[in-house]
Amino acid sequence: MKEHFHSVMSLEDYQRKRDFSKTPEPAAGHAAISAVRGGSFCVQRHDATHLHYDFRLEMGGTLKSWAVPKGPSLDPAVKHFAAQVEDHPIEYGDFEGNIPKGNYGGGSVMLWDRGTFQLIGPESGEAQLERGDLKFELHGEKLAGTWAIVRMKGRGKGGRAGKEWLLIKKKDAAAVTGWDIEQHAVSVKTGRTQAEIAADLPSKKKAASVKKKAAPRKKKVSA
């Protein structure tokens, strides 16, 4: 009950910033408590005031979220700045579409990647976040391997204190030197580009149709 109360409280900023009669974004529903050792993750490419990527990990019944201006990189030599933002509801992990101009975060949102993650180490995700060094393994359609998100010490003032992090790819078999995120700028959900999403063009991915097998014809039995 305490964990559920905490997850609901953590979504208050998300709810307060949005008018759900004007935006297609999902409202916070009943928060199911996430598995302790992992859950779902997603990355959304968000063309709002500035183009950026939103990196989200399921934890404590919500999506812990960071705005990453340059996006994640499979190159271990690259350490990208990530600003922690308000928690989002789990349902947001499937969101793609257009937030009308004039609303908070107005602009087009692409579901750039999705999958699952597992924590690395014995500590819970919440404990690792509190310590400022979260380690995990991603299993996505574009991103894979071991990662860390590390709090930058002595950065941020006032309400931004403790909100500035670095997203880092670890050296492993999934690492790619010189990896360019702009070579992968299409939706994993619909196959659309950012411009196609902004123009409300239809999905390029068709739902797989299931063909029913015809029932075997019965042979006529002659008398």
C-alpha cells in the first residue's frame, strides 16, 4: 500500500502539467507495482521547443524519466547529459502522436525504441537512484547491452539540484564505436519518420493478419 501511495504521489507533477481534454497523452491510471529487478523501458523522440529524446525506465509503478538532448548512444566513448524530469505513467510507454501546440510539451512524439531491462547488482532500482549510480541491461529493438545513468555531483541549483545525470553505454558486445542516432530516426511502433508523425500520416506497419485454416473437407462415404 505504501509503494502504491508513493507511485501515485510521484505522478502528481505529470497530472498537474497537462490538460487531458486537450492532449492525447494518457492520464495516470492505476499504478501496478513494477517487478523489483526490472521492467519495461522506452525512448521517445520528442520534437517540442527543442528536439530531444526521453529515456524512461519502469520502476515503482511509474516510468522514471530523463530528457536526453542528444539521445542515447551505443558508443561507450560518448557520455550524454540527461535531465531527470517528472515520472510518467506506465501507459506512456506506448504513446506516439502529436501534443497540440500551446500544451505542455507541444510537438510530435515518436516511439523511438522499446523493450525490457534488468537491474545489475543486488540493490533495488530506487536504492541505486538514491545513491546516484543506476546500472542496468537493456533488451530493446535498437538499444541493447549494459548501461549506467550516473548523477553529476555539484551540478544544478534550486529545483534542479540532483536532477542532472549522464547516460553512459558500457563496453560490451552490443557497443558500436561511432554509432549515429540519426541513422535510426524511425518509429518502432509505426515505422514513421518524425515529419510523418507530425503530419498525422498513417502507420507504415500493418497489423499482421491471421489466416484461418480451412477445416478439412469430410470425405463422402459411399454406401
